[in-house]
Amino acid sequence: MDPAQERETGALQDLDEWEDDLLRRYPEHPESDRKFRAYEAEARPGVREFYRLNHQHQTMDFVLEKRAEYLPLEKRRMTVWEALEYLNTLVDDSDPDIDLPQIEHLMQTAEAIRHDGHPRWFILTGLIHDLGKILCLFGEPQWAVVGDTFPLGCRFSEKIIYHEYFSENPDSQRSEYATPLGIYEEGCGLDKVTMSWGHDEYLYQVVKDRLPEEALYMIRYHSCYPIHKEGAYQALMSDHDRAMFRWVDAFNVYDLYTKSSERVDVDGLRPFYEELIEEYLPGKLSW
């Protein structure tokens, strides 16, 4: 079965099911005794199938192909608000707690960041961090849009969720990728490392010349749980990466633990966020 067929069978019911599974793995807010939700001990079958497809197909050749296809950024021209409304056509139908449009999830994140008094660029990052999921609306399968991200071109870390499924990945058989450093040099820095393809890298490429570096690290690596939650791939990281990952860690709290059944007043908040967008990301962007 080719990837185009596999995208329709046996994976997630919707994209938020991956985020729900993150809360199964990391259920407790690090600054609170409150468990965010109650989850069964084992992942749902669709999540396991999703990771099987992800780990099988996320190869160096695949990522280079997707970078060549998308990074000319010629798919659409949209403002950030237009992109939010476009993403809003993806609605979570199976969340165990709530059923809200994507824009409300993003505003919940941004509003929590705003409530805690963080800089304006940090608030904006909360609002836009998942906009790369519009890849699904361009026809990409789930396993090429969401999921834990990880380096390619070196040995797959055993700390990656469902590591055993990498046995089906052709890169596992390539001798040049068989060591912890693979094709890279120790301490080379993550900017020199090719990461698995998904919404993080895509959005980073869209906004990389327009936001502070701290925001760009949050966007580019917020799904890289093998690094910022499990401590893998330290040999590839530079001292600068480690300093910047303090911001990724700070953002991750809001990314994981702000989803709520409390509705957001999108129309009431829109003027504030339109002003914020205009400050950092004005006009139409290339997607």
C-alpha cells in the first residue's frame, strides 16, 4: 500500500488525537499537582498506527522531497488571520473533553501566555504555533504533519516514542546513518540538522525572517519531544541550542496544558490579535 492509500486507513481520527496522546505520556503540569486529564494507560490503536506510518516514511529522501515541494512557499498568499480561518476548517471531532474550532485552541494558548505577562512576541507565537497544520489542507497525510519530530541522518534515538517501528524505515539500513552523530559533527547545532517533516518546520520557514530567535526556536522545535522532554540528541546540540531550548521548555507548558472547555470570545479578542499580527507579521505571507 502506498502512502496516499495509507493516509486513509488505521491512523488518527483527527490531528488532535496526537496531542491527546501527548497528555497521556506527560499528564501532569510541571508546576501543579493537577492532572490535566485522565487517560487510559495504553495509547489508542490509531495512535500506534499513526506512529508506525510516521516512523516508516519519515526518511531523509522524503524530507528533502517535501522541502523542495513546499519551501519555495508558493502554495498560497495569505495573511496570518486568513491562515487561521483556513486552519479553522479542521475541527476536532473526537476530543474526549471538548469540540472546539482550531482557532479557539490557539487563542487559549495565546491567552494563557498573555495572562502570565510574557512579551508580545511570545503571545503571538502561542497564537500561530500550529498554523503549519494547514499542510493537511494541502493534501498531506497526518504522519507528515503532526507527531513527535526528530533528527534524520543519524541513528534514531531509542527515546523516540514507538522506536521499534523504525525497523521499517529504509534509513535504518544506511550505514552512514548508523551512529549517534551520523552525517553530522559533534556539537554542530540543530540548524545544521535535517529534522523530520511536519507543521513545525513548515511554519518556521514561513516566518523565519520576521520573529525573534526565541520565538523561532519555539515554533521549530515545540514537537521535538525526544529532545525537550526525553533529553535525546545532546551530542548534536550546541551551547546556543541549549540556551534557546529554555524558551522551548517555557512554551511547552502552554502548548500542552492550556486546552480547556471554556469558550474563547474570538470576535472580542480579534482586534487585539489583529494588532499583534500587524506588529510582527503584517500583510500577506507566502505559504
